[in-house]
Amino acid sequence: VQLQASGGGLVQAGGSLRLSCIASRNVFNIVYMGWYRQAPGKDRELVADSTSGGIVNYADSVKGRFTISVDNVKSTMYLQMSSLKPEDTAVYYCYQRNLLTKKEYWGQGTQVTVSS
């Protein structure tokens, strides 16, 4: 499975962006998937995730501002980001873990920069 992330860019504080992650193969019914981010000098952290059962989870820092969603027809996962803050600046990565094979896949990352 290959993951292709896109949608990052430069936005002013308070603005919005939507990230997309297209999977080369649709196995959404048997994967855990999520968005992670890594800011300069910091560890990679979970932003939001979704199980194949539809349960979603968000980091406290993005609750109420970010929304993760999945389009099974398009084999695409999204991260809608609103009310962006400078501290949201990071490289955002999409991720999948196959629940049957335990194999993990990462997208290449997309840069999000929020100016104050």
C-alpha cells in the first residue's frame, strides 16, 4: 500500500486547510489509520485517528478544530483543519496499520505552516 498525502500549505492563523491521503489500495475495512505531525525539534505526535469500526480519536490540542474522515469509494482519508494556530505548524503524515498483517505504511508528509 502506498499513501500519498497532499493539501498542505501556508495559511494565516484562524484559517483552514484540508489534507488528503490517497491509498493505492482500499483496505479501509481492516486498517487503523490516522494523521500524525512532527514539528521541528519535536517528536512525531498523533493528531487524529480512526478505526475500521468508525471510532475516531483526537489529540486534545486539536479537538473541536480538526475533523478526520474517510471516503471509502475514493480510498481517501481527509483531515479538515479549521481555526489553525501557529503551533499547528508541522509536517503532517498519514498512516495506516493493517490489523491483520500488522504492516505499517506512512505517507510522505505534507508541510503545514500557520503564520501569526
